[in-house]
Amino acid sequence: MKKGIGRLALLALMMVIAVTMLTGCAKKPGPEDAQAYVKAVLDLMCTGDYDHSVKLADIEEGKESEVRDNFINEMMSEVSAQSNLNEEVTAAFRDFMMNALEKAKYTVGEAVATEDDGFDVTVSVEPLQIFTGIEEELNTVLEEKVASEPDKILAMSEDEQTNYVMGIVIELLNKKLEDPKYDPAEEVVVHYGPMEGQKGVYGCTEAEGEKLGAKLFSTEGL
């Protein structure tokens, strides 16, 4: 169950970036447009803001944070339903996700033209370490909890135990964000080009967003 919780957290963070990459820009782009687009989407999801000179489809002026919140809420609804998390733990998990995204480190680099009138954009990512050592830390806390209040924990239902453990995991993960550590930088190449079925619209597919989302956070410790 512990490893499942960690993988669920990583999947939720990754998918927030993936689904957002579906937005696009309605003009034939140059390399600077491709770079600006990729950076704008990453900035929007990680910090809640971006360079407003970049035109992102379906995002109204002044509603940038709302778009980000909606994507994160969508992910949290799925996570909560899959794991039967209660409202308190779901809210704490959402706060953790917001904090983790804000700590993400990335630099958008060169855009190279491709045959489809698009560009391959290189992004240098320093994966945030959030799960390193988490299992050992969780085991230590659980051993202490079981020793101090065994009857309470044994009397819990399976769902109650899941929420209890998840609450502890979130506390441990948040502590890691207080002094964030990162893996060495890795390069990810994402393709920015014409969107299928949308004439004159350019952007990145969900698959490209998934590649980026998968690199923002280290899998070490899972």
C-alpha cells in the first residue's frame, strides 16, 4: 500500500502537466513561439502564472489560476475516488501537489524545426526528490504509532487505515519540500507542432506533456 500511495502521487503530478499540454496557439509559429509556448504551459501549471504575451487557447484573461486549479481538482477527484480518501486527506494531498509543482525546476532551451512545420523543444529538468527515503521514514513513524496506540490502529477499517497512512505520508512529503533536493539535470525533447484535427492550431499533445510531467519529479524511492 505504501508504494501504491507514492506511485499515485507521482501519477497525479505527472498527469496535471500532461492534460494541460492540449492547449495551443492559432498561428504558424517560429522557434521562439515554440519555446515560449512550452515555457508558458509549464509556468502556468507549476506557478499559476505565465507570460501573457503567449496565446494559450481557451484561457481567458484573469482566469489563469482557475484553469490550473480545475486541472488539479480533476486529478484529485480521480485520486480520491481510487483510494477512498476522505475530505481532510484529499485537501492535504491537494496542498502538497500545489507545493510540489511550485518547487519544480526546469529551463526551456533550443527549438529545432521539424518536417511538419513544428519544432522539437529541449527542456532541461532537475527532477525534484520527494520520495527518497520516504518508505523508511514511514516505517519508523508507523512503528512508533503502533507501539503507542495499537488498539486504535487495529480497530480501524481498511479505508480508515489508508487515510491514516496517507496523512502521515503527506506530512513526510511536505517536510521534504521545506528543503528541496534535486536529481542532476536531464534533457527532455518535446514536440510542438500542428494539432491533429485543428486547422492552424499548434501545440503539444498529451503524450508530449506526459514526457515532461514524468521528469519533473524523481522516481527514486518508489
